[in-house]
Amino acid sequence: MTRPFANQKALIQYRMERAHETLEDARALFEQDRTPASIVNRAYYAMFYAALALLATIGQETSKHSGVLALFDKHFMKSGALPAEMGRFLHQAFEMRQTGDYEEEAELTREDALLTLDAAVRFVEVSREKLMQDKAM
């Protein structure tokens, strides 16, 4: 779905604030030695919100996670607008979150959680840098 935003900068700012808050939640969960699935969930959502902020810069949005991944790949990975690792981080985090949230017998490890958290930190940081470079924030 494509639509122009009435106040694009405010929307982008809001989504990046959500990304940062959710990333802090993931860090806190990791430091408190909480479940890996919870850490992965929050780390993924930090990336998800940052991806939504990037998509807002080009007037793109969708309500589905698969749509966000597809639009992100189309507009930021295929064009080379962001480092290739960013797409890998987002897709891996999505898969890990799916595993942790929906697969009853799957077990994520603390190492899985740390890798996803580290990827989320990098993803949010690179997204913020791109938004600042493009003067979208």
C-alpha cells in the first residue's frame, strides 16, 4: 500500500523513537537474563520499526511483516542504498522471532539472542544514519 503522509518527518521520528525504545527493551531483557525468545522478539521489532521509518521516506507502508521485508528489499537492498548485511539482519531476525514466538518445541539460545540483539543495534544505527544523511529526520 502506498500513501503520502500528512507529516512525514513526524512519522519517521515517531517510528525511530519506537525503534530505540524497543531496542532498549531488548537490551534490558538481555541484561536481566530473560528468555531468548523475548529478547529476539524485541530486537526484531526494533528493526521492524526502523525499517518502517525508512519506508516512510519513500511513501511506502504495509501492515504485514512480509510486506515490510519485501518493500525493504526492493527499495533499499536491490538499489544498494544500504549495506547488504542490513537485509540479512532483518530477515534472520524475522525468522528467529517466528521460531521463538510460534514454534512450540523450538528453543532459542542466549547466543541466538545476543546475535539478534547485536544485529538490531547495527540495523537501528545504520537506519538512523541513513535518515540523517537524507535529512528525513
